[in-house]
Amino acid sequence: MNINITNMYMKLKIAFVAILCSLSLANFAQEDGRKIPAVEIQNLDRSKFNTSDITNDGNPIIISFWATWCSPCKRELNAIAEDFEDWVDETGVKLVAVSIDDERNVQKVRPYVDGQAWEYDVYLDPNADFKRAMNVNNVPHTFLVDGEGNIVWQHNSYSPGDEIELYEMVEKLANGESIH
Amino acid sequence: MVAFATFAFYGAHAQEQHLLDGAQIHGNFDLYAQTYQEDSIIGAKDIPEKSGVNAFTNLIVTKGPFTAGIRVESYLPPVQGFDVRFGNQSVGVPYRFAQFSKDGLDITAGNFYEQFGSGMILRAYEERSLGIDNAFDGLRVKYSPYQGIYLKGLIGKQRYYWTKGDGTVRGIDGEVSFNELISKFEASKFRLTAGGSFVSKFQDAGVSSLDIPENVASFAGRMQMGYGGLSFTGEYVRKFNDPNGDNGFIYRDGQGLFLSATYSQKGFGINVSAKTIDNLGYRSDRNALLNDLFINYLPALTRQHTYTLASTLYPYATQPNGEIGIQTDIIYKIKKGSAIGGKYGTTIQINAALINGHDTNQISSATDLAQQVYLPNDPEREGYTTSLLSIGDKKYYQDFNIEIDRKFLKKYKMKFTYIYQEYNIDLIQGTATGHNVYAHIGVIEGLVKFTKKQSLRYELQHMFTEQDQGDWAFASLEYGYSPHWIVTVLNQYNYGNPVKKLQVHYPTVQVAYVHNANRIALSYGRQRAGIFCVGGVCRNVPAANGFTLAITSSF
């Protein structure tokens, strides 16, 4: 048993060196768009939800990582909430709010979301699995996904007024334009 | 290995289809650095290197069902306040994994994080800002044999700075979601999930006069029920004889119980949670202390404060050896257009928590425990008796919070907060003052959006207390120029300190520049000594004077 695991680790180490060598090749290209990784998170009722099921019928999707203890996150999501109905009417956008609250605060997420009457799809990521897979370091961190499921933009931190730039890009995506 | 790598390099190149066709590579980078100048008034020591730098970078490669990842960390040397053992190696790779996930089967080899239920029995997680990382290094298999049934199994050793903890942890977890399992219930308003876990840790007993159990087992059962806006959660954990450094090497079993009820509807939400634990410090090395090598996670059942004076002076830290507590959290949004709510509505949040110790009866004397002279089957080696539901006289922590959030004008909103804290400083910080700290904190926060993209946010905080360091005042002003700039100036003033020499100002200036997922922030000033906590796990932040640089990037 021990020897097999050591062998496996050796093979993993070799695989890594191989991958890292390959990275130096210039002719490697990420031609396909960046997709949302498939990670198991939770619905607000703690039942399982897989992030590969995040879809919006070809319309843009905003994915925002937040926490009940993160004041700038709440400022961002409450600021967007003020105009969200119009955003949806005009572009069909969906906002997926992923809470990274761990077991200390996870019980407060649902009361807060309902208390604020948000119209977002809220999920729980209590052990930061989705946060890690999306390479998020701290919150607030927001991503924009186009109609084909490609992650086309991301932003860290929040300052009042940032939602204006975000909506300009959502409109561009909804009109089939590229945001670059 | 190099020969093989070169072979793989050319081998991959020679094939028509490149190994990495269709693969995605993404990652992140984080750097936190400080410079230190001696400042004897605030207690900032002279640090020989005059700086500390913590940095890490993650890289993840995904292709179809395969994922592989690696993290490089460096501490040159560790920032003051982070455990010095991080400095045992200046750069290294403490995290690497390979994962296959398809059709309900998920296998991970290498390092991984995991949580069973609420984490009271097992939780491996990372909190980089605290220096917490108890990742497993081993193997994990997750399998869903049928819709609604989820099984997990893992085995591994835990991370211990640049090496591994002594013990090996094995665990299995099963969860059944009845709404998914039974098709009749799929669309039902009644939701039910149940789960159970079994975890066992093995650690060699070494040379000891005690009859040390090498295998320490624990089990847990949990349930989650919901109906519309109402939900109940409960989890019970039991740990079998685990003499360790936390409990003074007694053989008493450990237990934990968590119960929570929530009701919410549009505009209103309430949660009541209660938790009791007894002797539930569960580590993969029985001799580990501080925040090292915890298998489980025992969060504080108190509000996570965000305002500086409320969160860094007297924050509560869970007592793994025993505590019983209750917390309630209420949020109510008064409708916009109503008489009390005002034109834009008003949100009120109330939170209260109370944590006490248990009533315990010591069986063995302190000297016996110190000498550790039990024979097997000696009832005295249980240490003490108590009931999991007993409420002792000793108050550990109490707080009451009320927060009112109101927008007065289209471009101006304010938040008023009152916080009352009662804090058992002797227990939590190990001091010997003989009395608790009673503090009242008031905060006024305002946000002005004077143009579409420019804003000014101010915070005025004040703490009234007759104990410990006395009264504090805090003021900060933050200017935001969306989307790139945030400039902040702040000052904390301990004008109420009983020692005149310590009535000191702690001013700081910070400039942050953000471009998409890249953020760089530079600050200069005095950092007050305090405690920085996330989730009930805390680290001490020492007093410092100098520059702080924080860079974060995601790609």
C-alpha cells in the first residue's frame, strides 16, 4: 500500500514537471473560451448543486462572490439590486451570488438574502471549493460570463459606481458584441 | 526525472495532437509585505530584516474531466504575526493535486480540502490571511451511486507548515437528499436531508507512561429539514477517548451538538442557533497546540464584526474544551414609501449572543493530571464530569448589536450601529485581571455619491469601556473613483488609556489601484496591536510602523 502511493506521487511529480516544461512552448494556446469549472456547491437549503448547471439560455451571467461579513460585497449587490429589474428586462442577465460564508455565518445567509429581497440566484460555498476553482483570493470578486458560457471578464474589489462599467459590458454581451 | 520530463516534452511535441490542446490554465497570485521600523511607544519591536513578505501563487490546469493544480508559497521572512514556522523554508510547494471527476465519481490524489457536515467532526480548510491551512495530503474519493445519495471517503496526513502532522486521518461520510432520492418528493415544499460521518485518527503512542489510545474515533449524525421559509438543522458529534494537549491528557469522551432554526420571507429573516461542545479539540497530533493540526472546526457562535474597534479588540475565540452558547440574528426591511421607512426604505438588523462555560466537577486533582499517573481503567483519568447541556456560572462572552441602515437622499445613505460586548479577557487572552471587559461601541457610517463615479465614505467609531485599555476613538475617510482608485485615511486614538504614555494615535494612509482582477494597495502608518479573526480562529496582529503592500491578481 505504501509503495503504491509513493509510486503514484512520483508519477504525479513527473507529470507536473512535464506539464511545466510544456508550458514553455510558445505554440500552446487556450483557443477555447474559459468555462465555469464544475464544482459541487450548495443551494440555500443546503442541498447539492453543481456549478456546471449555471446557465441562462444564451444570455449573459454575472457571478459574484460575497459574504455576509463583507461590507463592500453587500454594497455592490445592494447597489445592483436597485436597478436589477431593469437590467433583466433589457438584457435577460442573471446574477449568481455565491456566498463564501463558512459554518460560522452560513445560517445568516438566507435571512439576509430574503430580508434584502434580492432577485439573485444565491448559492453557498462554505468550504471555498468554487472560490478556489475560480482562483478567487478575496471578496468581492465578480465575473462576467457570455451567452456561450465563456468567462470574459472579472473584477476584484468594489467602489460605488463600478456597477455602471459592469452593466455597460452586460449590454454589449446581450447585443452580441465583444467586450474587448 | 529530468530525463523523463525531457522525453515527455519531445514526446508530447512529436504527437499530432498537443497534450494541452483544449486545456485551460488559470491561477492567482497574492503578496502581502510589510516594512518595520522600531516604535517603542506602541510596542513595535526592532525587526532585524526590517521587512516581512508572504506570497503565494496558484496554478490550475483543467482538461475535460482532469484537473491538476499546484501552489508555490514563499515567506521571506514571514510577516510579523504569522507563525514563525512558516519561515522554516523560504520557498516551497506545499500543495499539489491531481483530480478526475466524471459521472458522479470524483477522485483526488495529493492535497485537498474537505468538510463533513458542519465541520464539527472534520474540516480541512485554508484561511490565508490567518496562516491557517490544515489541508490533507492523501487520497479522497467521492461517489454518488444513485441520485440523492452522496458518499465520500478520505485518508491522509495534514499539513504542518512545511511538513506533515504525525497522525493519519481516515474518514467516511454519507448524505441522503430525500427530495432527490424519491421522485415523488422532488417538487415538494418539504425538504429533508440526512447524513452521517465516521472519522478515525491514528497516531503512534511513542514512549509514554500513559495507556495512550493510538486510534481515536469519532462519529457524527446530521439532519436538515425545511418547509417553505422555515428550516431546521441539527448535528451531533461524539469523539472517543482522546487524551491530548488541549484537555490535559484525560480520557473523557468529547461531544458537540449544534441546532439552528431559521424563518425568512421577503423583507424579514430570523435565525436562532445554539451550540454546546465539551472536550471537542480533535487534532491529528495529540501534542499539537495553538491552531495547529485541527481535524475539526469549531466556529465561534457570535457575530463576525466588521468595524475595527468591534472586531480587533475583544473578539471571541471558541473554547474547544467546553462552552455552551446561543445566538439570534434578525433582519427586517421597513418598506420604502412607508412613514417609518422613509422614501427609500430602512433596514434594521439585530443580533445577540451569549456564551458560557459548563458546570464541571473535577474528578482528578490538578497534580494528578500534571503527573499523569493513571492506571488503565482508573475512573480518575476521565478528568471531570459535566453534562453537555449544563450552563455554568462563568460567562465567556456576550454581545448585543443593533444596526440601522437608511438612505436619506438619492446620493446619501447612512448606517447607525450600537454594539455592547462583555468579554472574559482572562479566559480568552490568558490575562489575570480578575474581571470581564464591558464595552459599548457606537458607529456612524455615511456614503455620499457626489458624482456617478466618485464617492466618499466615512466611518466614526467610539468605544466606551472602563477596563483594559480604556476608551477608543476611530475615524476614517475613503474616497473612491470608480473603477480604478480608492484612497483611504484613518486614525485610531486610545485617548482613554489609564497609562498616559499609551494614549497614542494610530494614523494610516492607503492608496489602492484596481484594474479588473488585479489590485495593488500601498499603505503607510501605524498598525495597532490587536487580534484578527476569521470564523472564530484568530491570530495576533502585533503593533507595527511602516509600509504595507498588498498585491492580488487572478488570471
